[in-house]
Amino acid sequence: MKNILVTGGAGFIGSNFIRYVLAERPGVQVVNLDALTYAGSRGSLSGLPEDRHALVHGDIRDRQLVERLLSERRIDTIVHFAAESHVDRSIAGPEAFIETNVVGTLRLLEAARAAWLGRGDALEGKRFHHISTDEVFGSLGPGDAAFHEGTPYSPNSPYAASKAGSDHLVGAYVHTYGLPATITNCSNNYGPRQFPEKLIPLMILNALTGKPLPVYGDGAQVRDWLYVIDSCEAILRVIERGRPGESYNVGGGNQPTNLEIVQQICAYLDQRFPESPYRPYSKLLRFVPDRPGHDRRYAVDFRKIERELGWRPRFSLDEGLRETIEWYLANPEWLSAIGRRDDYHGWIEQNYTKRGADK
Ligand code: NAD
Ligand code: DAU
């Protein structure tokens, strides 16, 4: 692996992955193809070495652009993160999800087919790695076994359906054309640089600024929380050592209810800011109407990647949440970079960071 094309590298997991891979693999160069939608930001790329990382502002559906990048930059590895990723947005408007997640993945696969499968030895050392989600497996009942790689697909939201479609396309390119592809189906990531529409950053930033903490329905839904650094490590391991044609489930081994996780964030802030007027932060909690078709429970069985590749998560939920909260406190300028200056940045900088919150 020398020249990687990362798609969606200005988003949450992609930007963390680029930092991770540049630190772990000194010989690697990254081309980062990102459309810079609301979820992608140049601010997430600050400080990256210019001689090893290049942002190309473009769309994965632009097949000519992708083919040109693959050949001109001599790409041997594609790591495909680019997607519309938020379930609530997919419920409000599914079309963009089909466009980016399904059509976009198809165009990338077609570009890889043209560049890598058209010539004799072009497959040597190539890898297409697709980032997918545990949501393709549907929702678990209280006593059901965790999702494993053979669990039948049963996506419920438009987002999950679009990701399932993209997974099937990748599988079809492996089966039909012999594309050397792998897939990771990971659970809910959290950590630095996550857009504050997802549960954990939304709750952290709302709590810090004294806004309501909206818990959907009864708050008893369960997710399997995976710290983003653990997630990046799993992805790199599958790219380098995973078997082509295989998928690997990746989970964090933490399964609190949503309510418990919000209370855990509040408890950390209570002890971190004993003088805060919002203490106890849990008084900001509000139960709000449920998400339509809300999946009740996810849990991931990650024994395959553990057995075959020796990966398991290192961060406990306590450690991961602490790292995440401290990162948002220490980097309020990132909130301006993503367009959240007025509601979050100024407030956090004045009331926490400038008072030494990032000691
Ligand atoms: P994100 O929403 O933070 O970032 C997505 C990135 O893709 C953004 O930078 C955006 O600008 C870019 N993008 C969107 N449409 C594009 C297009 N047409 N062309 C080029 N770039 C485009 O997403 P994330 O949370 O980092 O998720 C990354 C991947 O991981 C997605 O495929 C998602 O389905 C998957 N995933 C995410 C999680 C999670 O908890 N965040 C869990 C499992 C799987
Ligand atoms: O499971 C992996 C998936 O996790 C990824 O594929 C998706 O890209 C990612 O967005 C995430 O989907 P979820 O719907 O699980 O994540 P979200 O952060 O939106 O919500 C987590 C849980 O918290 C879910 O049960 C809904 C609930 N929730 C969410 C928000 C934003 C609330 O109760 N209140 C909220 O304000």
C-alpha cells in the first residue's frame, strides 16, 4: 500500500483515518476525494502534511475524475468512506442517499474496474475497501444474538437500505469481476471531529452550552459504541491483512442505552465543571417524539476480525467519552470551520476553553 485514494476524507471517520494511516505508515501518500457537503470540512484536515495528503474537491459520482485520479496518482488502494451518513436526514429526504451511497459506490467500482481490471497485471497489490455499517442487519430484540457476518441483511431506514445496496454492489464486483474488495460493517463510531447531528457530539455540545438534550422516545434503544481510533485500526488491519472478498464486523463491545450514555456525559461534565450554572447537566434532558421506524437495538459480534486479524477494541466507553469531550473543549475553532460559530464556538471558547478547560 503506497498510494491511497480515500473518499469522504473530510468527514468524521475519514479524517481520523487519514491522520491514523499517515502516522502509522510513513511511506503512504493520500489523495482525499471529498465533495465537502455540510458533513465535510477543510477544518478537519488542518495540520496534515502537504507533501503526503492532497484534497481533491470533487464528487465520487464523477467517474472521469475518479479514473483520472486512479491512473495519474497510481492508486493501489481505495478506502471508500464517502456517504450520506445520518439516519434522520435519510428519513426527511432519501434521494441524496441513493445518489451518493448507491450510485456513487457504483461509479467508484466502475472506475476501479476500468483502471485495474482492464490490464494484465493491474490487480497485483490492489485493494478496494468499502466502509459499511451494522445497520444493514436491521434491529435486534432483547434476547437476540449479536450481528455476525452471516446475519441476513434486513435494512430498515432509507440510509441503511442505501448502504445495504452499496454492500451488495461491492459483493457483485468481487463475484463477477474478481475485484479484490473487502468490507467492514462497523457499529456507531464516536470521537473527535464528528458532526454535531449525531447523538454523542450533539449531547456534549448542547450540554456545554445549556441547550436541551433531546432523547428520542423512551431512550431505551441500544447502540454498540466504537471509539473512532479503534475503528481506524480495524479498517487498516482489514486492508492490509483481510482476505479479499470477505466482510468483517467491527464493534466496540459497549452497549449502553441512549439514556445511559447521555447520563454518563452529564455525570462527567458535573465533575469536570463543579461551578457550572447548568449543574446537574441531566436537568437539560428532554424526552422528544421518537424517530420513525427507530431501530431498537444493535450489537456486533466481532469474533471474526479478532480471530483472523487479532483486532479488538482498546478504548473503554469511559476513556473514549473522556477523550471526545476533552477534544471538543480544546478545539472550539473546529466548530466555526463547520459553520457552528454562533451556537457553539464562541460560547464554549468564552466559558470553558479560555478559562482553562483544556488544561
Ligand atoms: P460523515 O457524514 O461525517 O462524512 C461523509 C463525508 O463524505 C463528508 O466529508 C462528505 O463531504 C463526503 N461526501 C458526501 N457525499 C459525497 C460525494 N458524493 N462525493 C464525495 N464526497 C462525498 O460520515 P462518517 O460518519 O465519517 O461515515 C463515513 C462512512 O462510514 C460512511 O460510509 C458511513 O456510512 C460509514 N459508517 C459510519 C458510522 C458512524 O457511526 N459514523 C458507523 C458505521 C459506518
Ligand atoms: O450503527 C452505525 C450507524 O450509527 C452509522 O451507520 C450511521 O452513519 C450513524 O449515523 C449511526 O446511526 P444512528 O442512527 O445509530 O446514530 P445517531 O447518532 O443518529 O443516533 C444514535 C441513537 O441516539 C439512536 O438510537 C437515535 C438516538 N438519538 C439521536 C439523536 C441525534 C436521540 O435519542 N436523540 C438525538 O438527538
